[in-house]
Amino acid sequence: MNDTFRFSRRGLIRAGAGVSLAALGLGAGAQSASAAVAVTKRFDLAEPSYDLFRSKDTHGARVQQSFAFDWKNKFLYVATKRSGSAESDGDLCINKMDFDGNYLSYMHLDGFGHGVAFAAVPDGSGTELWIECAANSGGYGTALAPVTYRGGTTLGSPAASAAYRPIAGAGEYTCSVDPVYERMIVRYHTSTGKRIAVYPLSAFTTRSFGTPLADFKQPSIPGTAQGYTLYGSYMYFLTGDAYPGDGTPTGDGNTYVTSVDINTGAVKQGPVLTKAGSTLHHREPEGLAIYRTDGGEARLFIGFATGKEGDRRSSIFYKNALV
């Protein structure tokens, strides 16, 4: 097993590049760092969803946690819990797939985190995964790390001090990428709860973070948090649970999607019930991501862990109506 954490060729700029909330004038009650993000169209969450694929195999038998697109090299990466590991271990399996859901290869990330959200950033012909690392006792990552995807390998997590913490003082981090407007959204934990920061994607590719474009307290959204992403000036938040009991489909479930204006920190639409994949077994909402097709159509993708216990599958749907 390879326990060495390998940074990319761009070099290391440590957490000192981050700045504290106080330095930004962002006390715990602050809603937004600025209105620096130009207003864009948003997805109409009340419009129908469409299939990308249903019930596709991954490397392990456990549920998916999230997924991300490498939008230039045309691959999909699905994070699942590592088979045989405890929830608190933070061990993940990253599955590389094509857009039809065909499994291609895997990479094991030991001690990284829960996998609520991550980003797959094109790096030449390869992919750099920005993902939480240095899992705490609850199994959640306490920093962010760039990991070059290498199929068939196992990587041990770096210490938080050897990774990146863009917001000084935060206890947990995850991130998701907007490939259309080239921004990264970061969800982080403070003593007063969850907050959201938005950066130019270049802050991550150069490892120089500075002041975020927006920073606000996550609004109160009911339900079990299951993923988030960013498109333009709106954040999208996924909540819900698997079907109860043995996972047999019952009604429409309780999966909801909500949009949030990142310039104000206020809910724009929702929570809106989604019935995507409502007939699938188990159907636990797991992950959101953005992709724009070669034809220029922006899509908001919604993931579900589906299938029988011991043989969980990946199912992914999308919305494409903008207003």
C-alpha cells in the first residue's frame, strides 16, 4: 500500500494562503463577503428530471457518497464508502466511469473523509481530485487535498497541516466545482455552524486562495444533507433519506433540492421534491454536480445510491431547464 501523499507538480502553498474570518470582516453572523458574483440564470427545480443512467456497478458494494465530472477528459468519478471500513475511518473508493456509467477503474483513499462532495479538475490528459482529507474522529475531512487520480492504487491521507485550509479556523471542509463559470464552492464548519465560500477555480489551480468571492452562513434547510454544488450565482443543496425498511419503493420519497443565492445567502427556490428514480430500490440521495454538454446545455445532476444491501448501485439523473 502506498502511504505517501503526492502533491502535483505545481508545488505547495500551505494553509497560510488562507485568511481568517476576522481578517475578512466576516463575523459569525455575516451573510456575504460581497456581491461580487454576477447574477446568472438558475435551474428551475420544479421542471422534470431525466436519466443519465440507472443501477450501474461500482468497484465496491457500498453506497455512493457523491460524484464529479472531469469535463474536458469526459470521465465521471463516483466516491463510495470503502468496503470493510468503519464509517469513522474516512476510507473512500473513487470509481472512474464513462458517461454511460460503465466502470473503468478505482482508486482507494484511506483516511480522507466522508465524501459528501468533491471536485474533478482536468489536468492535461489526467484528473486532479480536490477532496477532503485528514478525517477526524467522526470520519469527516479537516482540510482539502489535490489528488492525482491513479487507477488501481491506494493513497493514505496527508495530515491537515500538509494540505490546504482556505479559511483559517474551520474544522471541516468539502468542495464542489462549477465548470461552466470556473468557480469552486467550499462548505466548511465553524463553531457557529456551516458556512459557504466561493472562489475562482484559479485559486485552487494556483494554490493561492485569498479573499473568497462570497462567504455566507448556510441557510436553514430541513432534511438530511446529502450534497451540494454551484452553478453561476446559485448554490444547489440536496437533502433526503433512503426508503425506509428494506428499501422497497414507497411513494415519492423525501428527496428535495433547494437553490440558494450566493450573493445574499438566501434561499431562492425550494425545497422542491424530486421524483427522479422514484421506483428504484433503496434510493438514497447522494451527490450533486454540474456539467455542460458539447452542445452547450448546462445540466444539474442528481445522484442516488440504489440497489440491494451488499450490492449497491449508482443511479444519476439531471435537470436542464434554466430560468
